[in-house]
Amino acid sequence: MTMPASSHRRRGLRRTGAVLAAAALGATLAPVVTAEAATFKPADDGARITAYKWLNKQEFDFTVKSPALGSSQKVRVLIPKTWRWTSHATWPVLYVFHGGHADYTSWTGQTNIATTAKAWNAMVVMPEGANGSYTDWFNYGNGGSPKWETFHTQEVRQLIERNYHGGGIRAAMGNSSGGEGSITYAERHPGLFRYARPSAVRCRCDRPAFRRCSCTRTPTSAWTPTGSGATRGHRPGPPIPPTGPRTTPGRSPVG
């Protein structure tokens, strides 16, 4: 994976800070054995946390057994310094999605997002997205897994809010296909995110057809063909009215 020039990294990190700021509007740490995960509350569809591990005092990973995907996937989380296990408070959450040739570790491994996040009283959640096109797959009309959109917008969100003090103030950002995911999730789930910021998405976000622009699959494998009558998938829709600062997409630090 080729890293961009330093000026592009700085711009990418400034955008990260801007999204964290928008989201924020509203103990000794040690690795935990898998058995303790049994005390966590599941998502509505039965998705559950099977393990988690602290990487440092700001960062941990957890593993989700996902019915939507039919597999187990990991999620990386950054917490603010005010976060406490025993607190009854909740924190704003920024969901950050990676590009198609990256994974859930890429944002912390290849950018300074962890340092940037320290300035804001918000959680940062970076789920695995594989190269799954950020949708529930059409599978040539057969449906079924993988359902990446369900994993991100329902399973991971519910697990974060039920177990890790994630609040109802949410923002989303991502690069490349993850940028597409951030903006299309916001479109198809009104009210889920207060702010959405795509980066390095090769499309016009004011054009309905933009939702098909970065597909790397046979169109009817991942997405619903136009006119098929199916109710899921990336069907053309109306443009999203602006809900936050108007910015110009640029190159991304990851993906």
C-alpha cells in the first residue's frame, strides 16, 4: 500500500479532527480472557462479543461473532481519557471505515488518528470491512451473507452502545470504499449519524448514481441491479442535504 505525501497526511488528519469535533458536540487496563466476554449484552440479532484485548490505555480490540456475516470479525476502539468502565455516562462515537485494501488496524497503524483523537472527548470505532463494498450483498438475488451494512450499522453499533458506553451522538467518516460507506450509510439510515464525511471517493456526491461508483464486484453479486424490484442493495436515491461543514474531498491517508 503506497502512503501519500506528508501534506496529504496532514490534510487527512485535519479532516479527522474536524469530524471528531462534530461528533463531540453533543483504572489499570489489562488483557481480558475470552470467558469474561460472556457477560456482555448481545445485539438484537444475536451478534455477541466473544473476546477483547487492551492494546494500551487508550485502545482495545474486540471480536464479534456476527450472524450478519456468518463469521467472526474484529473492531478497534479508541477511548477518550474521561472514559471509565464504571461510568453511567455515554460518549459521542465516530465510526471510521477503511478502504478496500486495508483492514480494521489500518487507521491506527498508518495515521496519527490516535493522537488526533486525544484532543476530543469522543470514542473512535474502526470495524473490519474487508473488501465487502459496505453493503448487504445481493448475491445474484439469493441474499444472505455477507451483510456488511447490517454488521456496521446494527451489530457493531448496538454492541458499542450496550457494552462500551457509546452514545446516540454519532458521526461517520472513511476513505475510498469506506468513504462511500460513510455517506451511503448516512443516506439509507436517516438520523443515524449527525455528520458524515467521505474522503477519496471518486464520484459526485450530489449525483444519485454515485453509490455505484467504486464497485469492484460483478454488479449483481454485491449490489441490486436497477429495476430488479429488490429492496436491499445500492439502489439510486436522492442526494443527501448537507448537515455539517461543506468540505472538498481530497486524498486519504489509508486505503
